[in-house]
Amino acid sequence: MGNFPTTVKHCLSYEELIQDYPWLARWLQEEKRALTHEYPEFVKIVEVGPRDGLQNEKEMVPTGVKIQLIDMLSETGLSVIEATSFVSSKWVPQMADHTEVLQAIHRSSHVRYPVLTPNMHGFQDAVAAGATEVAVFGSASETFSRKNINCSIDESILRFEEVICTAKQRQIPVRGYVSCALGCPYEGPIESTKVAEVVKRLYELGCYEVSLGDTIGVGTPGSMAKMLHSVKKEVPSSALAVHCHDTYGQALANILTALQMGICTVDSSVAGLGGCPYAQGASGNVSTEDVLYMLHGMGIKTGVDLSKVIEAGDFICKALNRKTNSKVAQARGDYSVHCHMKKINT
Amino acid sequence: MGQKVRNPESIRDLTSEELQGVLSGVGASAGKALPQRVKIVEVGPRDGLQNEKTLVPTEVKIHLIDMLSEAGLPVIEATSFVSPEWVPQMADQVEVMKGINRRPGVSYPVLTPNLKGFQAAVKAGAAEVAIFGAASELFSKKNINCSVDESLQRFEEVTKAAKEAGVRVRGYVSCVLGCPYEGQVSPDKVAQVAKRLYSMGCYEISLGDTIGVGTPGGMAELLEAVSREVPVDALAVHCHDTYGQALANILIALQMGISVVDSSVAGLGGCPYAQGASGNVATEDVVYMLHGLGIQTGVDLPKLMDAGAFICRSLNRKTSSKVAQATCKL
């Protein structure tokens, strides 16, 4: 190929070549189809702002504000909104009003409102408060498990088994989370086979979906691909989700990689709520707005109205007296550019 | 290919198989293995500082460039030979060029919007220059007060003079994924402008998502169109992070065979079209991703972060790099 002089290769335009080689357009299309990535047609967004987001915000948020945030999010087209957490208020004071929140939100018929339940006690309280879906949190790192919930991975899974069994009997779906899927603040890199093992256990116990969390945001497309490759051997892609943190700015690139590998559920947080407890001043959750912008730009459907999410983000940031972490929300703040941007991407 | 290589005079003389072989080689194809090495073109001292409100003292600029040279960056855009009337930040262009400590093996290109700027640049010791075209007519008119064609004619003067002087020229195309005035931009238009710059003699064409509106789908489509006219080895991507899409867009570009990425230390340089929004993608964040992918860059990330910390202190602003913001407390 390199034998042809550059000038010969580039002296003619594509249009001129088509005239002499009519088969060219079809051939290029076939080449493209063989090599281009396939993306899902639809991606489900799991909005974790009201729980994972607010839990990691320093400011205590009044119950009324939490309820209004969730109600605003319910109007955006989101189909899953993690509402609160039934953990002891001693450990997580931000979630002390869990019962009040769950009972006061306006539940849209198109939306599910999972809540965190770390153990049977939390599960029972959640059900008493009207929860119809719950979530349990495992870890791929032993040290993280011990430091975070004071027990080993094995012990935590035994605890969850109880919750999952009871939930099954009551026909309450359970979502599983695995933290430190791409790295641990204590152990450093985590073996992808270890992640796969924990994911498999949660799935086999009865979790309908397992969300893989890059808890400290250290993952890159390389480590994401490696981890998903291992996990997909044990659990179908349709039962997997990615929960990427943007602490090192890698979240969207990691999500893109996950989509290329067949994942079609993505967790995110409105306005990028929730900093990283392991890196002072750093960001945490990826912003729902930025994820939606990318997906819609790629022609992937989500059913979510980006402008309404931006409004909800605006509301909670004002209430928290903080700036949004969403770049899309920051850019859209300038209305002189807004109308032109609508032409390009909504 | 199995065919004996002849010496065709025109591409039209090629057989179908030969043409397929040529096209497979020059066309960008999605799904290629990632490059082993990526060249980072550091635009902080020029594109970055040019879009910062605070005027930076000359010694600070020089020290920044010297620190970036020590960090292992192979190309550092040093300054711009535009009229100081238009860009006061770059008024000390000659002083900066003469004051920096040029590391062997490192390139220090400078912007030259016209022949006058080019001559001044060469006089000040520039060994490489850069010219800026646009893929949008309205943007061209509003930005440099002439049509795209007129600007390309102006640049032809520069590339001719550069050839005679043995100076390399890098071409930029702005608004490749969207224009603040026109909205959507056709990939074919970008391809045409890129091709003209390449045919004029630019050794590399950097495709700029000037307002950061692009997403991976659009980037893939763009690169397919442009790589039909310019070899993928001669292309670079210059992604803005205004909508947070830069790293995802860069990843797609790498997957399509691009191995040159422009970025700005600490993400210097806001977006002049969206108040308060970010602009250039941060070099630290790009390098973090590339190294995480096992791609070599020759860049020392801690030294790069030192340079970023230095310029942010001088500008009295927070870094826009997420990697720089994340200092683990454990």
C-alpha cells in the first residue's frame, strides 16, 4: 500500500472516485458495518442523586427539599429514582428522614423508587414505609468491606441473603451494588475475577441487576473493559449496570466503553451531586445531564427530558448553595448560545 | 494484495483491488487497535492563556513553558503572532519566544494568522507555525472578518513562505462538530477545508470541536469523512470539554486511528461562547486516561501536575483538571 505516492492517493476527491468506481460507496459501507461499534438503542438511567448524591453532600438537606427534588425528577421521564436509604441515622444522618421521604413523595406510575437496605432491620423498616424495591451493597475489596460496614465480604453476603430471600417472598425486587469494581482506596487495583465472583454471588442469590461501582473513580476505559470482560462471563449484560464516578474525569469515557461492551443501564446523579469521601474536594458521581447529553448525541434513547433534569439540578444546587458539577448545566447557563445548541443536540 | 506494484500516474489507473488496498490503508476504520503511542500537543500557553481573563506576566509564561518542557511534552504551542490589539495576552510574543529554554526534541509552534505574523515569528526564532481555518462561513467572518476561501488564500501565502524557509506548518480547522452561529456543520465541509490545508503543505491538521458540543457519534462520522481526504496519521483532535464530552470523544478518535491529541494543562482557557463554561480539555485528565489504557505519551504526570498547579496559583484560579482536584486523603 505504501508504494503509491502520497500525491496519487490524495489528488482526487471522494466524489470523483465514486464516478469511476461506483462500487466504492457500497464497499465503504460494508467496511464500516464490519468494524463500527454497536450501541444499545435504549439506555436505562438509574438516578441516584437523592440517595447516593445527597448522602455525600456536607449540607443537611431539609426533608421538604428532598421530596421536591424527587418529585421534579419524577417528571423528567426517568424510570428509576433511588429515593433514600434505610441505614441507621447514627451512621448517615442525611438519610434520617427516610420514612418521611418515602411516604411523602408523589409516586409516578412510570417510576420505580428503590431504597437502600443494608440488613434485615433496614429492610423491614423500608417495607413498613411502603418500599416496593430495595438495594443491597457488596464490595469487591475485603478491606473496604471491613472499613465501610465492619464485616468481611462473605459476612456481608450472608446478611444480604437474608434480605434477598425475604424480599423474594414478598415479591420485592432487589438490586445489587458492588463497590470498588475498578479500584479500592485501601487495596489499590482489584482483580477483575474477584469482582466477577462477588457479582455472580449477588446475581445467583436473586438480585435482578447488579451495578458495578467505580467507587473512587480511578478506572479508565482499559480497566473498565477488562473488568466487564470477566464479569460478563458470569452474568448476562442485560443484568449489569455501571456506576461510574468522575473523580478523575474518566466517567463518560468509561461509560462509552461499557456501552460498546453491551451494557445498557447507567447510574448517574443529577448535577453530579455527591463528592468523593476519599478525595477531599474532588467530584464523585457522574452528572446525569452530561450522560444524557452524550447518549442523546449518539442517537441512543433514554426517555428522559434533559431540560427538565437541568431544572431539577438547578433547584437542588440552589437549595444546597453550591455550583452544579454538570458541564452541560454550566454551558446551558449561557442562553445566548442555548438556541444554537438546541439545533445540534437536545 | 498479491498484485505486482506498477507506477500508476493517476489514481484512476488503479485496479479495483489496488484501490481497495489503498483505501484500507488511508481510511479511518472504527475498531482498529488503539495506538501504542499518542503525541500530546500542549496548547495551554497559547490557546489556554489566550482565553484566560487575567493578563499573565511574561516571566510566568516562560516559566510555565519551561516546566511543560521538563514534563516531557513533545509539542508545546508557545505563543501567537497576532496583533496585540486583538489579543493583548499574546503581546509579549517575541519576548516569550526568546526567553524560553528550548528542550532538544521538543517543538514550539506559534500561531501565525497571516504573512506578516509569519515573518515576525521567523524573525523571533520560530521553527514551526500554525494556521487556523474554519469549517463554518459565519464563524470565519465573525472571527477573522473574511470568508473561509479568503482565509485559505491568506494561508497559502504563509505555507509558501514557510516551505521556502524550511518551517513546518500545522493546520487547524475550527467548528468541526458545531458552530456557535450556524449550529450543525457538515462533515464533508470539514473534510474539504482539511484537505485544502493538507494539500497546501500542512503536515498535520488538528480538528477542533470549538464549542465542545460534539459527542462520540458525531466524532466518528466526522473522522470517517475527513480521513477519506487526509491520511489518519496526519490528523489530530482538539476537543473542548464545555459539555463534558471531551474524553469520550478522544477515546472514539483513538479507536479510529487518531494518535495526536491537543489538550491544555489544568484545562486552561474557558469558552468565549458560553460564559463560565469550561473550554479546553485538561492535559492531566487526557494523560491519565491514556496511561490507564497502556498508551505511551512520554509525559511525566506528576511534573505536568506541578506545571498546572503553578499556573493556577499565578492566575489565582482553580484547576479545571479533575485529576489535579483529586488528592487522595488516605
